[in-house]
Amino acid sequence: MLKVSWLDLTPVQVGRYGALLFGVLVVIAGFYVATSSVFSPHGHRMLSDLSVFWIAAVMGLDGQGGMAYQEPALRAALLHFIPQVQGNFGWFYPPAYYLLILPLGYFSHYFPVYFAWMIPNLGLFAWMIRKIMTRSSTAWFVAAGGGVWLNLLYGQNGFLTASLALGILLLLKRHEQWAGVLLGILTIKPQLLVVFPLVFILSRAWKGLGVALIVCLMLNGLGVIVVGQSVLEGWWHSMSLARTFLEQDGRHSHYWVHMPTLFAQCRLWGMSLPVAYGLHWFVAGLAWATLIMIWKATHKIALRGSAVVVAALLSSPYLMNYDLVWLSLILVWMVELGQREGWFRGERVILILLWILPIFGYFLAEFMALQIGPEVLLVEMGLIWRHARYSVPMGSEAVLLEPTSISELG
């Protein structure tokens, strides 16, 4: 009988660890809410990135959607609704994003906005992640993931973008045109889709690429029609402000500690912009090259999909820690693959690091100026490549359980 260690990541362990951490995070979240202004006039103000979505929606309904892209106008609107707001904020989303958030502008208070936004997004994410999950124990592991909780804290759109990315990967082989529709929608967050045209090319999904382009143009055109022509010009000019925020630490709003990228790591260490960009794009190119090799070496959706997620997260220098909810896809695919087929040495440690990376990585960056995200992702890409090229050696202690069939879209 095999001796089970605490890091075997058997289905039982994964479920227990996930449930335990989930319970801890629920207690912390409950304390955070209980000590807020919701229950006490002297409590801390509960604000999030969703506040910017809400105010931009209000401005869009008032015919001032283009003004939201101007930092002084956006800040003035934020201060009008939320006098306690601090820090620098920018609005960088393309016109199509207004089609998603405009209904939020009809609410007069933040908390109805939060639930109206988060419940559908979280529900979509939970429904989509079940498409690739074969064991119920994995659900607890995903639910306790750091990216999930950062999205809940910030009120961000990571649940939506992760669901779109997963839908693209599941549909691409058999329904490339529907995958193209989802890619066209994902253009609401351009920095996350950089690698997907390469994926469509590798799949020879030319029609899907064409559909994605048409959907992108249609959605942004509709956004301009609904909100006004000024949003197109405003979005275009806002790109310079976004670059300023990226290169100047959010104008001293401490963006870099929230950005798990090699670019942010280089800037935290005082490297020049050319060096930071050069190193970042070199690593991104390495990730793309490895993705191509993995794509050609295997047809397994778990390996291909995980490689795409890693490459996507390593591609853009403008990546925030709440975007790491995409790691949930890797956790499901690679944990269950390891349980079925076995593990390479060190693989389970890397998966645990990915599990806690969004929160643990933030504290490392805040207190030690160390962003470990890129390094962990690179190691994970190497492990995915090993799975694609080689069989796991004997004695790797795979969990000898028959998996159920993976439910796919379509």
C-alpha cells in the first residue's frame, strides 16, 4: 500500500485543502464586510474597480461616455458619487464594453451594482468551469483559488474573460465560427487576447478569425451608436494614459505590485524601460514558441488549453493580479491530469504555487518587491511541454481512478 504524503494532491486531499482554505477566506471576507461602512459609520469604505465601471456607465447614460476616458472628468465623477475615493483611475476599455456595463448606470448605490454585476459573471464562470471538471473535489480547489477571491474583492471582469477564453478553447476544434464569436467578444479586454490569433492559425481556423474580426467591429460600432461617437476618439486617446500608468507605476498609485508580469518585476527593481520591455517580450516569445511545440506534440485539450492560458498571461505587460482567475483553468486541467496519469517531479509544488499565487504573489511584491508570477508560469509551461512530449515515469503515484467523460461545449 502506497504511503500518502500531504502533497500527493489526491482527489480527497484536493477537496479537503480547498474546503479548508475556502472556509478561511470566507471568515476573512466576513470580517472585512462586518468592519466596513455597511455596518458602521466609522468602518472602512468598501470600494473596488467596479466603482469605475459604474461611474463610466452613469456617464455613458448621460451622454458623456467619451468624457470617461479623460482622467480629470472621470475623477470628478468618482468624487461626486464616492467622496472618499483615493488614488488614480483610468478608463481604457473599448466602446463595446459599454454594451455590458450600461445597465449598471441605472442603479443609484454601489451594492446593488456589485451584485447585479458579480452574480451573472460568477454564475457563468461556475457553469463553464464545470465543463472541464471531472471530479467534484476539484470544485473546492477552484473555489479557494486566489484569483477567484481577488475578482470578488475588486468586482472585476475576470470571471467573464476566463469563461470566454475557456469557451474559445472548447469550441475551436469543432465549431470554429462560434469560437470566433467568443474571440470577438473577448476583444473587450485586448491585452488578454494577444495569443489567440496564433491559436486560431495553428488550428487553421481561418473562418473563425474572420468571424472574430466581424464581431469585434460590429460590437464596437454598436457601442459607438449607443453611447456616441466621442467614445471612439476617447478610447483611442486613452491608450497614451494607459501606457503612462503602465510605465510610471500608475502615476505612483502602486500599480506594479498588482501586476504579475516580468515588465513590472523589472521596473520594481529599477530597470530602464527598454530593458524591461526587452526582457518581457523575450519571455513572451519563448512562451509562444513553447506553445507552438506543445500544440504540435499533443491533441489533449488539457495540455493545449493550459499552454494557451500560460502564454496569454505571459504575453501582455499590462496584466493585473485579478486576471489570474484564468489560472483556474490550468488548475482543473493539470490537477486532474496528474491524478489520472501521474506527476513529474516538482509539478505538484508548482500547482500549489499557482493556486495561491494571486494573493501570495501580491504580498511578496508589496513587501519584497518580488513578482514571482512569470517565473512560476514559465516553469509550469515547461511541465506542460514535458507532459506533451513524454510519459510520466513509473513510480509517480498517479491516482488510479477512472475519470468520467469531460463534457464539452457543442
